[in-house]
Amino acid sequence: MWRDCDVNKITVSAPGKLMLFGEHAALFQKPCIVTAVNQRMKATVEFTNTSSFELQAPDVDITSYQKSISELGKGDIPKEARFVEMAVKNFVKKYPLKHGIKILTTSEFSSLFGFGSSSASTVCVIKALSELFNINLDNKQIFDLAYKTVIDIQKKGSGFDVAAAIYGGTLYFVTGGEIVKPLSVSELPIVVGYSGKKADTIAIINQVSRKTKVFIEIAKVVANAQEALEKKDWKQTGELMNKNQMFLKNLGVSTKKLDLMIAASLSRGAYGAKLSGAGGGDCMIALVDESKRRLVEKAIKNTGGQVIDVSVNAEGVRIES
């Protein structure tokens, strides 16, 4: 049962994410470890007295985008509007809408960084609609709708970025939400560097061949990393990051720029360093002792990389107003 609530406008936010361990193997029923970052995506969703869907997403140059509710998911959809539009379509297919919908999205982080802005916006919209409809969806139900939206668009995906946006914190995750386990990680001293190149996640996923042996080895790294992280054994965690990066290079998803940034971090005393995400660009992460942080940050900048100021273990999706 559901009913419209007395409120007709709500703002919801969700965090971005960083993949710590398990890239690509996560697409093949192997575990990964992901953490939520404190930079957030926000969506303000309100009912209107029309039969239209309206979207404003100034961060990605979407202004005054509008279409009939009955036409959701049809025709040419701007790339930057797909996730929000399909999230609304999937929601109203299950819970018929009596109103028009107007959505404004804003982000504290650039969509260039590979922090999962598409998944975060999808989660925000579904959470906001569930609140406006007084449905009280739990996290698993939100995950299922958001993950369906991602698969509808990308055709492939593990859902780890969706889970990070919903649950927050640092998670041990298995494809499709089969396992979503919060880890006891109170701190994680990392430096994040952006390579300067926006990666095409879908294209990279499609070009990675199914190297079963590599994925099995990555899964072993993830299992050991879970234990090392919860023990705050940074030396062991760093060594596992380096091992994970070796396997990612084997898959062909690292780049010369990422390799250079990683090598520079290690030369300045980082415990370990690796790319974070699909590869082909976007970000790398380095695990550091606080006494080495500035040295590592300077080393990344000297390669032409950009240091991104984020903290991890952030809170999951929440109502702002």
C-alpha cells in the first residue's frame, strides 16, 4: 500500500564511491570492497500539476529537459539524463503516478572523477520518490530498483556503486547485491589522484575479456584485504593494493598516466597504490601514513595528476529537507 504524502517536495543526497579492491572481477560474481566518499549528489524532487517529467541538471548541462510521463524511456534521451529518466520510469511503472515530476540534481563532485555520479543520482531519485509516495522502501528495495535502472542502461554492472550510495560506509559486496556487508573500518588514510582523463566505463567493461584465473586471484586479494582493513594493518593492505594493481594491469585497464601516478606515490613512501574503478583513466588511490601524505600528494601533482580532497566511509543516502 502507498499513498501520496502531505509533502510534495523533498531533497535527498547520496555519496559518491571509490573502489578499494576487486575491480572487474566484481562483474563475475566475485567480491569487491568499496567505500563511500563525503562528496555527495543531491536531488530535489517535487510533484507538479502537469503530466510531464522535467529535469534540470546544470552540472552536466541539462536545462529545461521535459517530456510526457507516458513517453519516459522512449526516443532520444541525452546521455546525461538517462539514469534519472529511467529511474523515474522504473519507479512509476511499479507505483503509478498521479502527478507530474520536476527534478533538480546538483553534485559536490565532478562527473569526470568516476565517483559514481550516475548511480548516486539514481539512488537519490528513487529514495525521494519513495518518500513522496509514503512507500517506505527499505535499502534492499531501493537497491533492486536502482540496480535494474543501471542494467537497463549499461546492460552490465555489478551494482557496487549503487550499494555504496545507499548503505554508505565501507562495504564487502558481491555482484547484484547478493552480499552487502558493512566492514568495521573507522579510518582509511588514502590520497586520491585524478589522471585528467574521463574514462568510458561501459566501453572498458566491454573490452575486458573474461580471464577467470585473474578474477580468482583478485578474489583472494579481496578476502585478505577485508581482514587487513578491519585490523588497520596498513602495511599488509598496501601490499594487497599493489597486488591488485598488478592484476588490473594484466587485464589491460591501467594507463601510462595511472602507472606514473602510482609509481610516484610508491616512491614517496605510500604503503600501496592502485587505480580505482574501471580504469582507462579516472582516479588512482594511494594508502599513506599521515607523515607521508604531503610527499605523496606532491608526487602525484608532479606527474600532472590532480589531488582530490575527499574523505571515505561517508554516510549513505539520506533526506536533506
